[in-house]
Amino acid sequence: MGTETEYGIIAPGLPSANPTLLSSQVVNAYAATLREGLGNLAGTRWDYTDEAPLADARGWRLDRAAAHPSQLTDEAPVLSAQEIARERGEPADAAVLMNLVLNNGARLYVDHAHPEYSSPEVTNPHDAVLWDRAGDHVALTAMQRIASTPGFSPVHLYKNNTDNKSVSYGSHENYLVPRRVPFGQLAASLIPFFVSRQVLCGSGRVGIGAANQAPGFQISQRADFFENEIGLETTVRRPIINTRDEPHAVAEKYRRLHVIIGDANLSEVSNYLKLGTTSLVLSLIEHGLAPLPELADPVRALQSISHDPSLRTTVELADGRRVTGLDLQTIYFSAAARACTADADPQTADVLRRWEGLIGILENDPMAAAGQIDWVAKLKVLQAYRDRDSLEWNDARLGLIDLQYADLRPDRGIYHRLARRGEVELLVAQADVERAAVEPPRDTRAFFRGKCISTFPAQVVGASWDSIIFELPSQERLQRIQTREPLRGTAALTEQLFEQAADAEDFLARLMSGPEPPMAP
């Protein structure tokens, strides 16, 4: 599993600045920090060779001419590096980076109007939280670099999902799923789960409607921006189930479930449960044990649940019954609890314990979950201001507080202030976060990717999720190493090769000479 976060971005001193330009500054600022601190770029150009954003899991490929420009993620960003250089007053051939593949196996890049951090692949929800938090550390490091650089206006980054002016940007998840599981089965079981899981992992939002048309507070930042049940798009006509069939792995064995419906979480417990419960539901589906509480109108149900922080609103099932979001979560939790054995691994047991416990707390008193759930923590802060200053929900000051909750600056972000005061539960230590920003997970192919980049920065000239490209002095052609098996290239399989190799050429010779190369599927 892994996460993708598009950060909200503004430069208060440059209100008319091009957001793509600002996003490129974030990428280049982090690259400069790495060069200075680690002695190498720790990043390289992105290899688009195996990207296939228009392949649909329902069995067809969208015609390129019919695709929305935002779907063409296999092309360079809206502004080229040369155009960025010119806007910054630099020579057209200046080394302006739009992509970095980092030492920790992650990707930091310009995604249209936002800087985006895509975490390395991990095998469990705790590590997913850790390397997601590493992305926040990367973003903060870039912000601090820009602020300290003469001639640059400070840039502020926010871990949120909307500007509250009709624009939304994503916080996506990715899960490795066996290809043998029918896509229709995935969609049918996941739609009610995704509609209701916001009660545990919504980030909260001031305002109702995509364009903030009505006053109020709702559970999810993303709910009002979804229009369809199933589809290929991610920025227009957003679907609850995204059908992009781009596995970044051995296509015959795997599919990558690309989840676009989640909120960006600062709460580590919310993030942990978002990833952990989804993983458990996917296991239920794989084993034919998932419940199927079919909704009469999933999009309306998604928004109805979001619009009621009391959690009492009911939505209609296809069979005419009415249930709350908590009822739906209870159905899925009960199925997972029945399926798990007594010797379940500690994280599975912990996810189940927390899932059940928070359902109970939310049923009794939602505000008692402020230490674990983002939307509740935010609502508690907002309600305190409302009570103190007699503010209505349409007061602009509440919108500013909502934004400040998501500010990544430790001295300004409300979430970070709550964390320092011990008012929210933390799952990962700051020292581990800082280490995860520069070191890859050890139990997936991300280890191989990150170690190649950190060990041989001058020879690695391209990378993607499923390949590493070397340029060696003795070879006329580039050397592409395929990494299509996500559970190969681990520390257990390749760390000794890195330690033994004298240089990049020796490393590749050792890599390819064994009876079973450690990158082979």
C-alpha cells in the first residue's frame, strides 16, 4: 500500500503567482537541501515509459482525444522545465526539476498546480502512516529552504483538499490487489465502505457544497466533489471507485486499486485506520467474505453522511432499509472480526480493536473522539471559537481556522499545536519520521529503488515505480532494471549486493549474475 498527497499551496507575498511555478520551487528547494546535506541530488528524472493512465479496469482504454488533460499523467507537467526557468528569470537550459525520486523510494513532483508526494510502497498501515508523515517532513523542509533563500517569497503548504472556492485536490491511496479478484466484485463491496468510512477518517470542512454554497460544518473535505459511482476520471466527474488500470507491477498478477475518495489526514490514528480498515476489507473481498449492503444512491449517501456531524442521518439501502454511516462501518467491522483468527498479526488485531472502539465512542459521544479523528478534533476547535465569539458558521474567520488546522508549519498549524499539547494521539516518533524521509522501507522494492539512488546518484538517470535506469561509462545503451514485482528488491534480497559492490558497474554485474536475480518476478 502507499499514499499520494497533493498539498495546497499559496505564496502570500505573490497572490497572482502561477501555482505550477510555486510547486516547482518546492521540488527544487528540496533537491537543493539534499545536495547540500547529503552530497548528492538524491533524485532523478521520472521514467514515463510504463505509465498507462487511460487503461480502464472495466476492459477498455479511453481514447486520448477524449481524455481530460488532467488524466494525461504520462506527459510532462503543464509548464515545462524551460518555461519554469524563464519565469524565474533563469536561462532556458537551467537545471529546473519537476520530478524527484528520493532516497526513501518516494516521488516528489509537480502535479499540475500542486506539489505532490507519493510515498514508497509499504506492507502495513503503520509504515504507511510513517512514510506519509515523512512526506509532510519533506514538504516542510522545502518550505523552510524557500523562506531562507534571498529573493524568494515564502511559500506555505497545507495538508487539505479544497480551497473552498470550488477547487478540490486529492489525497489518494494505492493497494496491491490480486488480478484474479473481479473488478466488479471490488467495486460492489467497496462503495458502501468508502461512503461510510469518512466517519473514522474524514478531515472536516467548514462549508457545505462544492463551491461552499451553504454555511455549516461537514465530516469530509472531499464528499461534495464526487459525482459518480464508478469512472476513470480523478479531477472531473469524480467517481467513488476509480477504474484506472495501471498496476505499476506484473500486470498478469496484480492490479493497483487507486483510491481517490479519501481526505488528507493529519491525525495519525485517522490515517492508520483509513489504510488499515481498507486493507482488511480488501482481504474480505479477496476471500469472498465481504458484506454487500448495496446503497440506493451512493453519491447522495456519501454527501448526506458528510453533512451531519451528529452521525444520526440515515441513508437508504437498495432493499429499502435505512442505516447510518456508523451502521455501515459496523457491518464491515463485524465481517472482518469474524474472519480474523485468534493468532492475527499485532497490527491486524490493533486495527480491529481501534475500529470497534471508535465506532462505540462515536455512537455514544462523537466529541469524545477528538484525540483520534481529524474531523472531530477540528470541530472541537471551531466550536470553541464559535462559543467564545458567538460566530455563525458563515463567518469568514471560521474558514481561516479551518485552513490553519492544515498548515504544515509547526508554529502555525493548529493540528501541530494540539499534538504538542498532547491532545491528539501520535503513533510515530519524530525521529522515525525524519529517518523515513531519507531511508526507504526494507520489505518492498522501494528499498532497491531508494538505495540505487542514494548509492549511485551519478549513474541513475531515470526511475519509476517499476524500473531503474542506469547510465554506465562502459555501456553505449542505457541499462534498464525492471522492478515489476513489488515484494522483490527488499533489503533481505539486495542489501548485501549494495554493500559488496565497488561501483555501479560492479553492482549491476553482481545483480544479474546470480542463479535467480533478486529483481526477477
